[in-house]
Amino acid sequence: MEKSNDRAEELQTEEHVDDIDVQNEVAEMDSEEKESVELSSESSETLPKSTEELIEEARAIVNQSDSEVKDCMQILDEDISKYEQTKTALFESSVNETEKLLEEVGFEPEKIDAIGEGGLKFSSSDPVEPMQVKDLSSGKFSAFLLALVAGFAVVAGWSYAASKKMGMTLDVSKVPSEETRNTLFSTIGGWIDLGENPMIGMGIVAVSALLVMWAVYSLRVFLRKNKNLKIAEEVNEEAKFYCTKKEECKKEMDKVSAHIHEVIEALGTFKVFFDEENAKMKRILYLEGTLPFNEYHQKSKEEMENTNLLVNSLNALVTTPMAGASGSLSQEGIHILEKAKGALQRFREKLYA
């Protein structure tokens, strides 16, 4: 019994050791596969891009930049349109009534003018000159033409050499006769000690011409390929720089849009305050009647002066051009908006004082 138990324990131990060995082998194989995958991925990452890949990448960069700027310009146009609508609604519903009420109580406020024609003339055209990424010529057609010229030159060279050997003068204005051609090819064939056989001479001319044509064609395509690669690299860099300039345009447009949104928000606050001041002046006219300005109650005159301050603040906001000379956001427009927001805040504080 004891021997059988010992034997069973030995077998279990051996099986456990075998399992460990199998696990170690599997782990080593997984590790080797992982290393091979990492090496292959690293090698693929370090592979240089081809001319076609560089051109396609440049085209994608340019197209994306143009599309994003176009979207920004469309959003800017929509913001300007919304501003105009908000301003028009404010004048028609509240400001015009405010001016009439102030005149009725004998207070002459500063006349609010419509915004000048150049006030919202932000640049609607892209200040960055458009970039077009064109496909590069492979040079195969021109290489083919050069190869034909080279092949013709080889044939002409063989013909000239053979005619000189024979003491003949070829008439280049017409095609040589069959007899003359056979004589020339026979002479060429005799130069390699295979006998003066015109077929051999014809083969020599044809093979040499084809070899020269192939060499010229391959060299031309190779040189063009290298030149195209350099051009593609330059175009790719230009596209990235173009994208950087477009990003600057987008940032400027985003600043303009944000500014217009703030102005629209301020106009909404102006409307609330104008409506409230209009109601107060209607109450003054109803309770006190139409009097010379100096005869109104002191509180009533203070309300009129506050309304006039509101009118002056709005006047400065809507008559100050938002766009600068270059079509971008003007510093004066930013400054006036801050002043208008400050005036509205002070007006709000007075209401709750």
C-alpha cells in the first residue's frame, strides 16, 4: 500500500511539473509573438510616407481647414443677422417709445442714431489666400517621349556609322530603300563576327535601341519620382502652415461671435430696463401731467435723468463700430461693450439700493 501511494504521488508530481513546463512554453511563445508584433508596428510607424500619401494628407488638411473656416463664417453671418434683428426689435418696441416719452415730459435726450454702415463690416472674405493641392505628374508620358527620341537617335547613330563604314551618304529627306537598309544592317551584323546578315544587324539595332529607351525611360521616371517626393514634402509642410493660419482666422471669428453674443445679451437687458422706465414715465405723466421739466417732482426728474443715462449708454454701444479697419474685432468695440455692461450693472444696483 505504501509503495502504491508513493508511486501515485510521484506520478502526480511529474504531471504537475509537465503542466508547469507547458505553461512556461506557452508564456514564452506569447512573449515572442508580442515582441514580434511590437517590432512590426514600430517598423511600420517609421516607414517614410510616399508621395501619394503626403499629397493626400496635405489635401485632407487643407479641405478640413477650409471647411471649418467656412462653418465659422456661416455662424458669424448668422450672429450678425441675429444682432440686427435684436437691435431692430429693441428700437421698435422700446427705444422709440422712450424718446417720445422723454420729449413729452420736456426732457430732450441725445438722439440715438442707427449703427453706421461700417459698424458691422467684419471681413466676410477669407484673409488667407486659398491653397490648392494638385496631383503631381508621374513623368511617364514625357519619359516615353524622351525614350522614343533616344531610340530614334540610336537607330540614326547605327545607320550613320554603317554608312560611313561603307562610304555611303544617306539622304535624310527620304526613307532608305530596302536594298540600302539590308546593306546597312548587313554591315552592322558583320561587326560582331556573325557574318554580314541583315537580320542580325536588325536585331542589334533593335535590342540596343530598346535598351537605351528603357534606360532613358527608367532614369526619367526615377528622377521625377525623387523630385515629386521633395515637392510633396514641401506641399505637406505648406498645408500644415496653411492650417495654422486658418486656425488663427477661426480664433478671431470665434472672438467676434462671442462679442456679438455679449452685445445681444446686453441689448436684452436694455430692453427690460427701457420697458420699466417707460412704465415709470407713463406713471409720471398720468399723475403729474405735462409740465415744464423743472416743475416735476424731484424723484420724477431723477427717473428721467436715469432714463437718459440708459439712452446714452445704448447710443454709444450701437453707434460704435465693432469691426476694425482690417475687418477684425475692434478694441474700441470691446471697450464700449464693457462700459455698457458697467452702466447696466450700476442701473441694476440702483433698482435694488
